[in-house]
Amino acid sequence: MKRLAPLAATPRYLAVAVGAALLAACTVGPDYHQPHADAPPEWRTDSYWHVAEPSHAPMALDWWSSFSDAQLNTLETQALGQNQTLAAAVAHYEQARATLANTSAQELPELDVNGQAERLKISKNRPVTAYGTPNQSTVQNGIVVAPTITWDTDLFGRIRREVEGATASAEQSRDDLANARLVLTTDLATDYFSLRELDAEIDVLNRSVILQQKALDYVNSEHELGSVSGLDVLQQQSELDTTKVQAQLLLVQRANEEHAIAALIGVPAPQFSIEPKVINTSVPGIPLGVPSDVLQRRPDVASAERAMAAANAQIGVAKAAFFPSLTLTPTVGWQSTNFADLLSAPSLMWTLGAAVSQVVFDGGRRSANLKYASEGYQAAEANYRQTVLNAFQQVQDGVTGLSVLDGASKQSHNAVVDSQRLLSLANDRYSGGLVAYLDVITAQQTLLNSERQDVQIHGQQMTLSVSLVKALGGGWDVATPAGQAVGANGASGVPAMPGGAGTGSGASGANAVIGQEAMNHPN
């Protein structure tokens, strides 16, 4: 018996395999390669920063919890669940996923089922089709059921490039969602700490008003005795009025911060309020990492990179328009004059069809589209590189600013200590009858002024630390699932993109964190 050759070795199947491989390779346009961005080897720091402990890296996605402020934690949870800008970002992400699914469906054949039933009469007076045989007038039925398959073979990869672009766009939307979350949580924390800093300032000013009122009463009594002139009374009254005005202006600022928080958490401003309270929140350790980590941890950088990938795919789509398209349209069905015989073998019908389309002249439209796509990629690349530069700038601003504020905070704290000593000395001298009580009030006012300055600097440290968290990506990583891009508790239910964008680098051994010991002094 003759031995059959293996299936893969027969010429027919070998030709089919080779043809399929060639068709798969015919994807025109440039393949995408992730750009290289030059990153400095390290941040410019001073002794204020020290090497991070392993437990400090990487930053948690719910980074605000490290401030140990229960009310801030509650507000952040409300914002993640109720903010409308974030809800819109979730919807845009779902739109991008739907667009990807729609585009990917073009890679598969489309199956249509067409059915037709009719009853018709054929005219006796129609043109003769068989000479010598007279026409007859007949009445008959016509029944057709014909499934049709339409398949764009995508010879030159137009659809594959469209899917590639839609995938990149969906991933970009995912990163935009993560960035919206980061902006929301950091803006909320900034507004919250600004409000608490105003609470502390208003508290200092209210105590100043009490002291200045005492001073005014004292000067008035001295004026009645003729010890001081009316000029001294007016001067003290002016200082009191000025302090009251300052307190009122701070109340306006506080109300604005409160209204901003209400908008962020999705509550109408008239229905929202935060009870004034002086808090003593410490700045937590913030893992700096090395500059190259920023490229992995900032969602806006990741979004800009995905925009490049999407723009690159559009070049392939534009190039594919210069090549012909081949569409296969086979049909298999049944045709009969009655339903009883419709599905029988004699009623079977089929067609095999193919359509080739090639644009010959379009007045330069395809060339213009290709130029547009190419320039779009150049713009996306420039935007990516600028986004990276902005990221480096923002982190360095935070590093430098916190270092400077650390020195200012130490000096301000020393001023508070000196003012406390001055007040203690004034009290002792007053008790000994060496000075008037006005000297004690003046020393108390000096202490309050020092405390206000210390409060302002500490408030700047808090808001700048939040800015640094934002600049570092707020605990996000390119490997973070999209479902965690909205709520720390996964409340959004946003599924992850299939085929993640890679893995993020963990915190480097060269990481640095804010020197907590230097910052967290008592006010």
C-alpha cells in the first residue's frame, strides 16, 4: 500500500501555510517602539533627605492615610465615590473600551442571514426565450434563505493597525482615569490642609484680638489718669481694628476652601461645612526614588506615551490606504418554490465571491492623510518629552521647596521659643514691679506673631508635601490595575485592560524620603 505523505508536506498545504504567513507579515507602517527619555541619575538634595527604609517604598495608593487624619480620610473616600469629574473619566474609559471592542470585531468575518418569500405571476407576453415554444403565463412562489459571510482579509494590516491604535487609546484613557484620581485626591488634600492652616491662623488672630483689647483697655485707663496721650489710644485702637480685619479676611478664605472641598466631594456648597479645628498633623515620610521611577509612576507620563503609540498606529492605517483591499463574500443557502422542499439537497445554492478595491486617483487625499498622521506622531512625541520634563521639574520643585521650608521652619520654631522666654521674663519683671502690664501684653503679642508665622510655614510644608506626592504619582504605577484607578476600596468596579502595559519598577535602593525628624517639630 502506498504510504500517504504527511499533511504539512503536501504542496497545497505548504503553499497555504506560506501564503498565510506572508499575509500576516503584510502590515504596513512603522512598528511602535517605546521612546527613551533621558532621566538624571538622582535628585538634587541636601542633608534634609536621607536614604529610605524599605518599608517606605513604594508609596501607597491611598497615600493620604499616611497623614493620620481621620477627617481627611473620610473626605477622600467621599470624593472617590461622588466626584462627578472622576465619574466622567470612568465613563470615558468605558467608552474607549467599547471603541476597542468595536474595532477588534472588524478582524472577524461578518455573518448575515437574508430571507425572502414572494409569489409572482410571469407574463405570457414576455419576450420569447425558446424559439418555437410559445410562452405560458404562470404563477409561482419564490423562497430564498441565504446566509452570507463578508470578510475583509486585511491584506496590508489596516484593521490590525486600527486595533493597535484603539488598544493604545483605551490604555491612554485608563491612564487618564488614574491621573484624574490623582488630581482629585491631591487637590482635596491641598484644600483641606489650607483650610486647617487658616483655622490655626484665625485662632492666633482671635487670641491677638483678646490681647489687643486688653492693651486698649489698659491704655484707656492710663489716658484717663493722664499718663498717656490720646495718640497712644488711637494707635492701640488702630492695631486692634487691623487685626480684626485680618481675621475677617481669613474667614473669607476659609469659606472659599470649604466650598472647594464641597465641590470635590460632590456636595452642594450650601449644605456642607467643616467645623473649625486646630490640628497638629505631621508630614509623613515620602519615598522619593530615583528620577527614572517618575516615568513609571506618573499616570500623565504613561498617558502621553500611550498617545504616541496610538498616533504611530494611525500612520499604518494611512499607509494601508495606498494598497488594495480584498473582501470575500461566500454565500450558502436554499432556494425553492415551496417550504416543504426548501431544506432539501436539490434546493441548495451557493456562490463564491471576492471583491478587490484599489483607489487609483484621489487628488492627494491619501498623501495628505499620511502627512497628517505622521505629524500627529511628531506632536505626540514632543508632548511626551515635555510631560517628562515637567514631571522632573515638579518633583525637583517639591524637593527644593521642602528643603528650604525645613530651614525656615527651624528658625520659626526658634522664634517661638524665644518669644516664650521673652513673655516669661516680662511676667517676672511685672511681678517684681519693674515694668508696666503693657510690657507683658506686648510680649504676649510678640509670641502670637511668632506662632502665626510658624503656623503659616507649617501649612506651606503640608501643602507642598501633597504637591510632591502628586509630582511622584501618588502611589500609582504602570502595573496598577485599572480597577484601582478610582477607589482604594475598588468601589469603581472598573475592570483592568487586557494585556497590561508592563510592569513598574519598585522603589530603588537609592530612594530618599522627607526627613521627618527635621519637619515634625511641635508648633
